[in-house]
Amino acid sequence: MATGIFADFTESEVLAIRAAAKTLVTEGKTLMTWGSGNTTTGKQFVMPVKEVLEECRYALRKLDPDTYGAHVTRARCNFNSATYGS
């Protein structure tokens, strides 16, 4: 779920971030781990690419809903639970 961390960014900045995230995904560079004997080393990006893309979608929809689609809020009802009183 997006939190709006890119809310203060411009549209061009968000598009650049989204392009970089897509490049990481298509090149398979989202997470790297390697090891030798008893030593394991890893490299992880500051934010998982999936979250970056979600945040970009959220920010772009806020910046320009006509182009990127309006933000949709979903409500869920649960009519299957019953409460019984005495």
C-alpha cells in the first residue's frame, strides 16, 4: 500500500524514478546475494522495486489523475459474520 513518499516530487522526477525501477526489474538487478564458504554478502536497494513502482503510481495519480487515473479507494463489507446476543 502506497504511503505517498513521492508526494513532493515533480511529475518528471517520479517518471525518472519509475523508469529506473523498471530498468532494475528488466535487468534482474533488484536483489543480489553471493557467498563464499562461511561468508555471505548481500546487496539490497533502499526500497524494494515493487514498493517504488506502487509509490510512483500513487504519486502520478495524485499529480495528474486525468492522465494516470484517479486514485480509487475500496471499501469492503463483511456480511458473513453474525453477532448473537443473549
